[in-house]
Amino acid sequence: MIKTDLYKTYLAGQVTRYHSNPEFNKLGQTNADHTAGMLSLLYKLHDDPPNVLVKAIVYHDSPEFWGGDLSYSFKQAHPELAERHEAVSKEMAYKDGLKVPTLIFANKNWLELVDRLESCLYAKTYRPDVFQEEDWLKLRHRCLVMAMDLGCYSDELALTLGLEPYERGRDLGRGH
């Protein structure tokens, strides 16, 4: 079978997420599933997302088809290696015709928010026991801080994440 660039771009969406996480890897979420969730959240939280952000969300995990993915703990322990791995994966994808847009700071923050938020809601839906663990609690709080910074915080968001709504003027726990 000939794998055209177009077909490889499609296959990139079929990569299974969480391959190195035994608590989630059997659930079968694909990059396409994750991306659809991110886009749904983006359009709920952002009044008018720029096209470059939408395109970046669509393709943000696609280079994993070419270079695989590293575990979250590895990325945290070795950020310089994780950045290099991501760059090489993007180079390989680019050679096959996939162009992942470069984002400005504000759009990167939007991508990070909906990426993390989608993961939280996936955990809440499919692994509510894990969703209650300390690391996930920290991530949920981090999502609220990011939302506040981006101007899209709402009590509904806090409640959706299983958190108490923040009172105006209350410390948002920016250390999380």
C-alpha cells in the first residue's frame, strides 16, 4: 500500500494516546478524539479563535505519528530532551507535508489550556478514580489559573472540573 502524505496526515489522527500510561492506555483515545474535544472546548471558551490556533490544535499531536510520544514524567524531568524530540518529530512530519503552525505566546496559552482541560475531562469521564488524585487536582487548579489569565474563567468551568468556584480577589493558587 502506498502511504501518501495525505494518508499519513489522516493516520496521524489515529495514533492512540497515553501509550505509556497503564491507567489510560487501554481506553483507546486517539489523537483525533483528543483534538475534537479540544476544539469543542476552544469554541465554548473563546469568542473568536484565530484560524492559526484552530489549525495548530488540529495538528499539535500529529508529529507523534512520526516520532512517537514521551511520557509526561519524562517531559517534566528532561524538558530539553522533550523539546528536541518534538522538534525532530515536527521535522519528520514536515518532510511528509504536514506543517504544524508556530504560535505566538497568547495562542500557545490557549492551546495549552484546552489540551490540559480536555485531558482532565477525559480523566473525569473515563477514570474518575484517577481524576481525584493529587496530580490531577493540581492540573485542574492549573486549568483554572490559565483560564483566569486568558479571561475565560467561569464558575461553570470550576464546577465542571469538580472545584469550588473562585471568589473574586481570592488567591488563585498560581503556585500549582
